[in-house]
Amino acid sequence: MTTFPLRSLRLRSGEEMRDTVQVALEPFVLGGQRYLPVPSSVDVDLVVQRATSGDVFRLAFATRLHGPCMRCLEDAVCDLSIDVREYHDADPEAGPDLRTEYVVDDLLDLSAWARDAIADALPEQVVCRPDCAGLCAVCGMDLNREPHTHSDEPVDSRWAALEELRDELAAGGPEA
């Protein structure tokens, strides 16, 4: 876990401190699959600005996640560019909306903040390529390697009544 000590900063209102900090990144478990940030630690640009009533923090870095494609389970890579800000009110009685959860005992938890920023920046699906066809729902084969279809297989007898109803509705209603 990488933290940054805020107690040592001697900033006046309107001043800022810029630094490059090496931050350890943790692996993600997403949908039961493990995604690894590469490299496992990155140089982040950290900016701390002193405002009249608190501090504004900015974290910027780029990283890459490796893990399985959510459609076909092949290796997928997701490049991310992160640029996030947080505000922390100097008043300890300020509400939770005005105090960042990443500041605890005058330490800024950069690892947790970076992890959460990566999670927010992830696409809806991590895929190996945008046109990934995924796996066949019937046999589980990779449709990218072997595109195919399955012939109509016999309907499970438990669904027969619903099949008849579907056919009747498609024909314009129940037969009299």
C-alpha cells in the first residue's frame, strides 16, 4: 500500500505541490476473473492544492490491465488513462461529501485511490477485440476460431406447451 504524508506539507491557501510518486497497483477480481495491472507499480503525477477551506488532490497516470476476455476468455488488454480529483475539507465536522475517504490520519492512500479510479475507468466489458464473437451458448466453442450454428435440436418435452402457444400467437391467435 502506497501512502503520501500530508502532515509534512506546508502550503498556504492558493499554493500547490507537484510530485511524481511510485504507486503499487493491486490486481482486480472482476466477474470472478483476475485482471493484473501491468506494470504492478506506476509513476503517478500527484498534485496537492491548498484551498481556503481544504485541499484538492489530483492523481494522473496510465496503466494497462491484462486478463481474460469477458466474451471468449482469451487474453485481453485494456489500456487506461486516469486523471481524477478529490476534495478534502479541513473541517473534521464536514459531511462525507466534503471529505475524501482516501485521507486517514493525515495520510493520503494512493493505492486505494488508484484502484478505485481504475475500476471507475474500466469499460463495461473487457474484451480481446471489439468484434469478439464469444463462445457458443450450445457447445462452448470459440466462435472467433470456428464460426458455426447448430441445427434445430428436439425441443425438451417440458417446453412443448409453450412452443405450441408461441406458434399460435405467431399465426394470429388461438385456433377456434
